[in-house]
Amino acid sequence: MRQRSRGRVTLAAVAAMCAVAALPGPAWADGETAAYTFDPGAEAVGGAVVNTDAKALKAGSVYRSSIKAGEKLYYRLNLDATTNAYVSAVAVPKSGGKVAYGDGITVSVRDSSDLQCSSEDARFESAEYPRPIAAYAYRVVEKDSSTCQGPGTYNVLVERESKATSGPEDWELELRYATEPELADDAAMPTEAPEDWPSASPAPPTPATDNRRQGGSGYYDATSLETGEWKDEITPGQTRFYRVPVDWGQQIFATAGLGNSTASDEYVSGALAMALDNPAQGHVGDASPMAYSGKPASVSLDPVPPVAYRNRFAASSSVSAVRFAGWYYLSVTLSPEVAEAYGDKPFPLTLTVKVEGKAEGSPYAGDAGIFAVTDKDKDLAKSGKSGPQAAESESDTMKLVGAAGIGAGAVLVLALGVWTLLARRRATAVTTDGGQPPYGGPPQAW
């Protein structure tokens, strides 16, 4: 009896272990968000005020830093003569802080002689309230250029401009350094930007049956979306992040709208801001900030051309930025001033996304990394999962499979143990009675 009891306890323990392994990890409650979610894998790096003291950045890495008002900080790149390098900076002012018209950052890449390879700025202009803003700069190899073409040390310079009336707090920075794959056939690529493209707004997509998607709080945990009409909520002062896979030859359109309010009809200018960034988190464009007076209102991004390598040769930064395939990021911010007139409860937010055009082949040789749209990306967009959620699901699945394997192995061992015990008991009975096993098996030889 005691032996049989121990077998039952062991089975119960295995079942409990399997159940624990199958439990989901911690989840955020609906509507619970952070001001900005930094990539947890980001490495801390301090910017240098003197370029010769700058720390080197590694390709494919993410970093966290900070910058004071009026400060100019250097970071270093070690480049060869063939690689296109992109460095983005996301500036995150303190929540509840104050910014003024024209405040912002400028990011540039410079060679060892301080010649500028490229630069981009991100500023608070038509919507003057704190929110994450992003800009990028790059060194690209061009046949007909003599600037920034050789191998060696290059500098990334991040400059912050803030008015005297702005908040004095440091801004946090999230830096990303990505390199572009080599072309499969450099000679076959066009070197002129497109002159025109479809600009008419497409027919609205059919809303999905399950169309609720909670946006992320940063580029790291941006919620994946595909073509469709998506429902969310947003509170005053909050920024929601989403990402959409846009392949070569495809064109993205997006509209954000607020539902009506029964609390007030007070007019708030610049109530809702929306921005679009490319896979390297370079800025593509902003929608004109939307005013709100308690009635349904919406705002749309200006049309951008289909994704094409040749777009980089355009003079317009909004066209030039649509230069590679991958995840395109949408961010939507509701002004904190809305709370003064309407309260701080969440507002119903609708995000309408449309990706038009047939996907074309990649111009790169080999793996394109972040500059591609994979089947997995499409699945994530369909499910509405963020990158971290997908990784957690994969981890939970592996844990469950592992636990199931352990459980099955334990059951097998227990079954063999029970079989051996019964066999020994029968052997004892045979030895005692001098006969053969009652089940008609082979002669006893244990």
C-alpha cells in the first residue's frame, strides 16, 4: 500500500510541475501603460562633449543615454568603405515637463574632418507638449560623392535645443545603430527618385470582427497592425506606438481619430499628434495636429510613395525616408491640455491603416535583417502582438513543451516501475507455487 501511495504522489507532483510550467507570465492590466518603454536590452552609454572621448557604438545595438538642455554630445562609429550606417536618436522629455516652440534635437553623422555626411532634426513646433520624438542620420556610400566615403572614424553628434522657458530636466535618449545590407546588383539600381506616385486616399478597409488593439509605449513594444480599422484608448499626455509591415513596392496610409465626448465642447488646438517613422526609426512625416472640440475628429498622414530603394535620391526628406522595407512605426499622442477641458479619462481612439500595392523582391544580397518583411512579421501583424509578446509566447511554448516532455518521461518511468513491481510480485507467486505466470507469458526467468 505504501508503495502504491508513493506512486500516486509522484504522479501528482509531475502533474503539478506541468501545470506550473504552463502558467502564463505576468500580464499588464488593460489600459496600464508606462510613459515610455525603453528597450530592456539597451546598453548604457554616456555621450562625450569632446569628440575624441566618444564611446564607439556597435552595429545592431541599442543604447540608452541622456542629454541636457543646450548640450552637444558625441558618439563614435568605426566604418569601412562599403557599409551604409544609420544611427537614430529618440528623445524622451520627462512626463509632465515643459517644451517650447522649436525645442528638439538634431542628429548628424560627421567624418573625422567634421564634414557633415547627413543630418535630421526633430522638433516641437505645431504641437508643443512633451512626447517622444525621433530623428536619424547616416553615412551612405555613393559612387559620385567624395564626402564621407572612406573607411575610418566617424562621429555621431546629438544636439539639443531648448528655450529658456522650457523645462530644465535632462531628456533621455534611446540610440539605435543599424547597417544596411549590400545590394545584389548595384549596377541595376536606378539612381533617380520617382517623380510622382499614387496620392489619392484608398477606400477604407473593412473593420475586423476583433479589432481592439492596445498600442505600446515605445518602439520596442509597439503593437503590430495590418490593414484594417483598429480601436484603442488614449489618455491625455499619453503616446501610443504601433508598427506596420510595409514591403518593397507597397504604400502605407494612416488616419487617427477621436470619438466624441459628452463632458465638454471646449476647443483644444493641437489636441492629437501623429507621426510616421521608418524601420531605422528615421522620421518620415507628421500629420497636421488635430484640433478637438468634443465632436468626432480625425487626421491623416500625407501620402508617401511606395517603398523603393530609389526614394533615397529624393530631395524631400519624407520621400527619401521611405527607402527600405520593414516595420514602419506610427505614434499617436494626445495633448495633456485635453485633460483640463475633458478630464483625464481615456478617450476612444480609432486608427485606420491601409497598405496598398503588391510586394516586390528585395534588392539586397542575402539576409536583409530589419529591412525586410517576413512571414513571421505578417503573422504578428495579423495577431496584433508586439515583438516582446511574440517572444514571450515562443518562450512559454518551449517551456510547455519541455514540461510536457519531462511529464511524459516521468509517466513512462513510473509505468515501467509499476510494470516491474507487478512482474516481481508475479515472479514471487510463481516461485512460491512452482507454476507459470497466470497471464500466459514466457517461462519466468527473473
